[in-house]
Amino acid sequence: MKRLLTNLCCMAALAAPAGALADAGWTAYGSVEELNAPARPYYLVRLAVRKNPTDCRNKSWFYQNHGIPGSSQTFLVLLEALKSGLPARVYVTGSCNLDGYSEISAVSVTR
């Protein structure tokens, strides 16, 4: 039974999408190109970054669920970066959504 469970776990790991195994970390700084708040449980942001540590399909689109603690503050910082033209970077969690966008959990803005 133990061997069967081990084999099933290994098969499940191999069948998991590559995005589920992506790396977490900070992107490079880049300009906020678009901020989109659709009528969905998440918002989207497009950043012009050269480095995105995840293996998600889309390297410039990111998302964050509205229900995450601090998500409203993250959205406001991204909005301010968009309005002011300040470079921003985001912390990607390593998770990808079905569209291949990277999930974010934090934002940092610089001059």
C-alpha cells in the first residue's frame, strides 16, 4: 500500500503543470504598463520587466486575489506607480493561473 501511494504521488507530481513548480522571488524593476481591475476576484497588472523568476508562460502579466491580506495596499501602490511613472517590482509567489500569469504577494517602488 505504501508503495502504491508513493507511485501515485510521483505520478501526480509529474502530471502537475510546470507553473505549479515555478520559482518565487522579486522581479526586476520596470514600468507599470497597465493595471486592470475586472469584475473578478483578482486584479491584473502588466509590468515591463526584464527578469521574472517564475516559469509562468506570460512574463509580463501578474495577478493578485482581492481577498489576500494587503492586496488593496498593493493595488494602491501599483496605481500610484502607474500615475507617477515610478519603476516598480513585484514579488512572485511561484504560482501561475490558467492564463499563465504570475501570482504576486508584494510590490516595491523606487525612484
